[in-house]
Amino acid sequence: MTAAGGTPPLSGGSGGPAALRPLLDETLDALAAGARLRGGPVPPGGPAELAREVDRVLTGEGPDRHALRRLTELLAYGAADPADPACAAHLHCPPLAVAVAADLAVSALNPSQDSWDQAPAATALETALLAELAALVGFPPAAAAGVLTSGGTESNLMGLMLARDRVLGGAVELDGLPPGRRPRIIASAAAHFSVQRAAALLGLGERAVRSVPVDRDQRMDGDALADALAETVWEGATPIAVVATAGTTDTGAVDPLGRCADLAERHGAWLHVDAAYGGGALLSDRLAPLLDGIARADSVALDFHKLGWQPAAAGVFLVRCEETYASLARRAVYLNPADDEQAGYPSLLGLSLRTTRRADAFKLAVTLRTLGRPGLGALVDACHDLALHAAAAVRAEPALDLHGDPLLTTVLFRYRPATDGPDAADRINAELRRRLLHTGRAVVGRTELPGTGPGRVRLKLTLLNPHTSPADIDRLLADIVRQGREVESAPGPSRAAQD
Ligand SMILES: *Cc1c(COP(=O)(O)O)cnc(C)c1O
């Protein structure tokens, strides 16, 4: 744009949309062209080939007035596109078109949620949306508070920070704590790794997290939690928080929330429920009962960029009682001066770890208004139905071995090689997944779980695309079996496996 002379146009104001329109047409055309060129869930070839392609497009002297088109086409060509039914590895959802359009409005206007005078309507909108989401969780909306976050990682950090500050008091000098007050966080062995990271960032150390055993579906054992809490106290440490997971990342297992709440209460510990994945179940009448007890949490993490069809980021952090938010409060004379607040200008600064913050609430508010909870619930149910179909299809296929019945939208299984031995099973499953990725035919998840039979490697389908059909799932499973047979009959690890 600058090449033609003059200052490049802006996206805002009454002239912004007119400047954006031709650029959007160009972007949308490039998105379609890139997707056509890719032709599947992911481009064929490995990382080295794609990096060469990126270098090729970036080479050349700037300025390039076709940079938007060329780079967008490259981005789309080189995408792992969750809108393709064969892209089903991670908690990586295909965003709804309406949510993306709403997010474009946010990008164009660029409100920042740290002070009212940078985001007048967006501030009120975020506050109203959070009251709606608090009600969805079962928190009393008038007493609850929260904020949009970058996701479960940030929400978990915030929950554990408030837990630390409530139990130990703000601004703790951890070195000076007597041994009897050494803080401990109790979480299941299948809790998200961000819990350990949060403990490290909060100055408690990763070893402050005590991990409680899980069953083979990754659900925390309630008796084991009771034992862990009793032992913590017996050792002279202080259990500051229990982290319950509502929807583990791998299996979608939900910890016994009511029991967790009872035990946390008995020990004076904060209960943080990490519902980054499972929180989406609250949208569905069928699945919401899985999360019974979540309303007893002190804080909750929800991620609508997982089971919620929002472009990242759409994390939500909620606390049941606003007063417990105290240690995050900040007064910055240039953002939220006391006299402005007294005059009725609210500020969200003291609710977030961040300062400049996108209006991520907007796309979610638009989506909820457009579809309503029933509309979103129907999408959750569609993905749950797909998981049930996939599990039945795996069970009916002798070459595949189902790990367990799906609870949410994830199905775990493995290819069962004719050859014996745990190494063979693990190596073949890992390699067949890499080959599917390399050929660009499918993006399938891989994890490791205990269980009966040889080996630990499992394949994973995380089904978040409500447009996927049962026939798509059948094709994907057939592809996995075919690839497994090919790997099994190949003489050794292939080039594709190492790329
Ligand atoms: C995905 C996930 C997280 C991390 O969330 P981000 O949005 O990626 O930061 C935390 N906990 C659970 C259970 C998750 O599935």
C-alpha cells in the first residue's frame, strides 16, 4: 500500500470499512485458493518442505503489494484445518463463521479492555457476558466475577494465585514460611501441565503440586484425594488448593466434583475446577449433568476455543465470590484513577493479569445471541454423537482396539498389529500417525495411556467438528487401518517417520 505512495488506510472510522472491503475480498479469495491447493486437512510433506515454501514466498525485496494475498494463500495452504473432518487430533476447534466475523469487528475497532475510555461498550459487554456465564456454571451472578483470558493456562494460573493469596495472605515471603505452612496444591495425575507451571510461576515450586492417582480413564480417585489431603496435613504442609479437572485433555474424564468440593471444604482449601475442555458440556442438556458440583468451586476455567467454536483466544476465568479477587486489584493513575471510578466509570484492569487486552468477549456474546444456548448445545451433542459412532465403529473393527467409552467428544484407541510385543504396537501406532500426517491425509492425535494389552501409545480423535458425518469417521478409521497394515508390512521405519 505504501508503495503506491501516501499513508496506508486505517480500519476504523467511517472510512475504514471501505478501505477494508477490497482487502477482505482479496483475503477471502486467497483463503479459498489456499484451501483448494491443500486439498486435505494438512499439506502433504514434512516440516522441511513447508519451511522451504515459506522461505520461497518470503524471498524477494519488499515492498510487495501482493504480500497479503501471497501470504494468506500460503497460510491457508499450510494450515492444519480443523474444518476438515480428517483433522481431529487436538482440542483445536473449527471456528464458526459468525464468531470470526465478530472477531473481525473487534480487530477493526481494537478496543482494549484495561480501561473504560479504551472500550466503552466492550467493557459493559464483557461484564454482562460474564454474568451470563456465571449463571451457566451455577454461580450466583450478582456475587460472581471473572474475566476473559488467553485460555486454560492463564485461568489456572489466576485460580491458583487467588488460592495462594487467600490461604497464605498477599505478598507472601515464601522463604520465611515455617515448615508447617508450606503450601501444597493437590491435583490429579491427569491434570493439565499448566498446574505445575503455575506453581512454579507463583513461587511455590513445581514440587508443591502433589499428584493424585487416576483410573484408566484418567478420572481422579476420590479416596486417593482424601488420602493425599490427610498426608499433606500430616507432613505439616498446608493444602492451599484442590484442582479438579472437568474434562481431561486426553480422555475427557471428569473428576468427582462433589467429592472434591467436600474434601476441599473440610481442609479449608480453595477448589479450582479446570473445565477448559468439559465446560462446553454446560451448553448441552444431555451432557451438563456430568459437571454437577461445579457450582461449588471457588474458581473455574472455561475455554470456548475448544468445545465452543470460537477462534482463539476465548478463555474464561470465573470466581464464585468477587471479594476473593482482591489480590489482583491494581490502581494505575493513568488508567483507572479512583475519582473516575467514583464518578461511575468502571474499569476491568484489576480483574486480569494482563493490561492491554483484546475484546475476546465480543465474538462469544455474538455467538450466544445468534445461536442461543440450545443452538450451541446442539453442536456439542452432534460432536458427542460422532464420538459414540466412532467408538462403536472402532469396537466393530477387529484391527482396532478401543481404550474406553467416550464421555465427551474424544475417542482413544489403537491399531492392533498382527505381530506381538509392546514395542511393535507402540512403534506401529506412532509411525502410522506420522505417515498419515506426512501424506496430508489425516491429522490424528497420539498420546500414551496405561491399560491392558501391550504398549502405551494410543491414537486419539478429538471430535469438535459438528459438520463431520458418520461416513467421514468411517473413512478416517479405514484409512488408519490401511496405514497400519502398510507400516506393519514395511521393512523398517520409513523416511516419512523421521521427517
Ligand atoms: C487445553 C487445556 C488447558 C490449557 O488451555 P489453553 O487454552 O491451551 O491455555 C488447561 N486445562 C485443560 C484440561 C485443557 O484441556
